[in-house]
Amino acid sequence: PKRSATEIAMTELHAGGKFNQNSYKVSGGLHGVGVSCVNGLSKWMKVTVRQGGKVHYIEFAQGVPQNRLIETVQAPDGQTVEVSPLRVLGATDKRGTEVHFLADEEIFTNVEYH
């Protein structure tokens, strides 16, 4: 399925966000390899995005999306397409992104958070 920009940024190397004329561009910049590597090396990662008046959410386990939504929608050309949007948890008047993760102790022998 077509995936959200958030899922791509969290799972693909060099898929950090660059914003130009209100569009999302794939590049090796902001969030480049960093967050996707953290995701892959984490027991779990939870991402909450507050945008457009809604609270969106996605969760990963060892870098793999969990409980993914799959929807079938009609594209502008009339074809049906599978998409995988983020879950909408509710409404908000706030904006921003929260990322929480737990380092995988099967990979790291000494885990310290500062």
C-alpha cells in the first residue's frame, strides 16, 4: 500500500523531510538516517503527530509498523489504490511530533538514558 510520509521517514534510510512549496520531498536531511536507525534498533517506537487539528499515531516493533490500517480509495484517475494512513486518535489544537522509543536490550548490552 501507499504509506504515510511519517512511516517512510521512520523506516527508510535517507528519507528525511525537506519541505518546499508545501510538498514532502525525499532526501537525506532532517531525520535522514537517524530516526530510521533508532527505530530499527528499538524494541518499540511510538510516534504521535499533531497536525491539521487531528492527533495521528503509529507504532513500530523492531522497525516494523504494528496494527497498520489498510484502506482502499479511489485515485483521481478512477483507479482503486491501497493506502496505509496513520490512525487518527482524536482532535487537537496543538501541533508537533512526539517520538518515544525503548532501546532493544537484545542489541545493546548497556542501555543508559540521559
